[in-house]
Amino acid sequence: EWLSGFGLLYLRKYCPEVATVFTTHATVLGRTLSSKGVDIYSHLDDINIGHEIYVNNIESKHYTESEAARNAHVFTTVSEITGIESEKFLGRKPDVLVLNGLDLDKFPSFEDISIKHITSRDKIREFLTYYFFPYYTFDVNNTIIAYTIGRFEYRNKGYDVIIKALGMLNQYLKNEKSDKTLSMMFWVPMQQYGARLDVLENKNYYMHIKNYVLTNGPEILKKIIYDFISKKDPVGELFTESFLSDINKDIVAFSRGGNPPLSTHNMDDGNPLMFALKENGLLNRKEDPVKVIIEPVYLDGTDGFIDLMHYDVMVGCHIGLFPSYYEPWGYTPLESASLGVPSLTTDMSGFGRYIKTKNPENNGIMVLERFKRRENEVISDFCNTLIRFLNMEHSDRVNCKLKAKSLTGYVDWRLLIKNYVDAHNMAIDRLKN
């Protein structure tokens, strides 16, 4: 990155016997313009570099980066798409593409994933229960759990496109009077002002009800067994009057009016994510088949709600959504697939462009075409992809999980490390020559 450029330039001037390799994961100018909504790939030849670095106040960063790229013995980028912008913005085409990989041995087998999925999924379903059920109920056992996770870069990470596609999906499902529901989790750390009191109260009431039932569970179980053996109807008098009286009081306390909030935490109304959800009709009303929750904190196992580490939460979901606009590589869809969770990425991400060449049937890891396409076309395709996933039979979703897991074999470090070795050797050869 540009920060290491100072060290590289020092070596080139004062230690000429040291071979150097400069790798950029993203150009300073590319990330800056993309975050402002500029379609850099469609207008690459029209961008006035000198003007843009001046008006965006990134001259020092850009010049450090471009001089490091041009003066290194070997210049590399992490993907083809970053190479395209680097050639234009930095004035040099990459010598080698050093694609990012994973140490797949550190990820669980598909058999272990299947067990982890059930455990984590049930934790998420419990969270959905106390988040939504005080207001209304739906079949959490028949809802698809989708998620996105990453830095809060509203446009670059594609959060704008996710919300618009979900809004379209929500309207489609309502028009079709579908019984399908999709619960979308935004695990995106951002500015917040503490957990909402109403959500914490919902959890406390739910846990009180759950613990009360568990406490009385052994007696209820004994009565069920006895009634069956005695050939009595076990349903009629299963619960005592005192039990029903106490549990009904808790249910009344658990109930709320209105609609569930959009976030677990207090957030500014002007937050782009919150504003876009409302603008696209994603309001968590009873009649909305698409439910949305923003949890704007790091998933370190102590968030106060699901209380699982981020990999454990991811494995409990059905699909990960990462429709990035600017993503030099993009680890999250790869990590999702490594956990046996199907994912969606785009051909605007380095990983998406790479895996697309290995997966022509576009299954398991789905690549949404965004490169030089109109946004309305992208959103329509995105929505149709979600509809197809929602309508999959369970066996088809399992096959999708298997395909996702198998595709990760193409990004094993044992394969991709060769590119780094090649860059190293090329730098040594150029120093000698």
C-alpha cells in the first residue's frame, strides 16, 4: 500500500542491492472516486488524474503510491480489475497478479459445518423470535437467513444495491402472496449510541419465559409420559392453572405494539443505511415478507444478542450477499463459501472475476454482473437471483452449499502462493540484470 512506498523508495535510493516488490490492493484514487459514486471503469479514459487528486486532497498519497509502483523492480496487484485501474492511475501495468487465498486446513469440513450450521442457525432463530415476536409472529423455521458483513462503505460494498433489490423482492413476494420470508442481517460496524432498551427488554422477557418453561419442563415431561402410558389425552390437562397464569402474564409483558425497529442499536435517522431501508419500503411491518435488522457492532461473541463470533454467525445463515461495486479482491464471499454458505459477489470484485472463470454454471458462489451495466439492470438481476434461491428445495440448497465449499479449492494458498514466489524471483532476476 502507499504507506509502505516511503520505505521502498528509500531502499531504491540508498540500498540499490535490495530487490523490491510493490503490491497494491486498491489505488487511492480509485477507492476515493468510487466511494463518491463515480463509475470509474466506464470512464477510465476520461478521468483527469491531476484534477481529481487535487480536488479530493489526496495528492501526497497518490504520488507516493504511483512513484512506488513505477520504481519497484516488480509491481503486483491482487486482481485483474485492480490491474486495470492501476495501469491508468499509477502508470504501470502489473507484472504479476498475486491473488489472495485462504488456509483451507483451518476451516471445518463439510460434515462439521453441517453440525455447526444447525447450532448457529438455532441461535439466530432465537434472536429473530425475541426481536420480532413481541409485535407479530411468522414461521422462523421457514425463513431464509441472509446476511452481509464488512466495513461501512455504503456504495463500495454494495449496500445500496442490496437494499434496492430487497425492496423489489419484498414487493414481489407481497404481490405473489407468497408464504416465503427472508430475514436480512446487516452486520456492519458503524456509528451507534448503545443498544436499544426495547430490544434488550424483549430479550429479557423472552429468556424469562424460556427459563420458566425449562424449570417446569421435567414435571411436564413426566406428565406426558404418564398420560400416554395411562392412555389419557396428554394435551387436555398438560399445564397446571398456575403455570398458565404465570406464563400468560409473561406473554402480556413480552407483547408490544407498532413495528419492530430496524436496528438493535440507537442510530442517527440520517444514517444512509437506515434512510435507504425506509425509502425502499423495508419497514419490518407484519405484511413485509422481507425482514431487516442492522446490528452495527463487531461480532466478537459479546454483542449482547446472538453472542457468537463472526465465523460462527456466518455458518448459521443460508446465503451471504456481497454485491460490491469497488472491491479489489473481496474475502467475505470466499470466507462464506469456505463455511459452506452460498454467497453472491460481483464481477466488479477481484475474487468475483476470478471465480467466475472456474464456475460457468454460476452456482454456489453466484457472480452478479455489474461491470459497465446500468444499476436498474443489476438490481433486477439481483432480485431474480434471490427469488430463485428462495424457491429452491432443501435438497437444492444443500447442493448449493456443497458447490460453494468445493469452489474454495481454487483459492487454496498451496496453489496461489506460486504467484508470490514468481514475483519474488522476478524481482531478484531484474536486480541482477
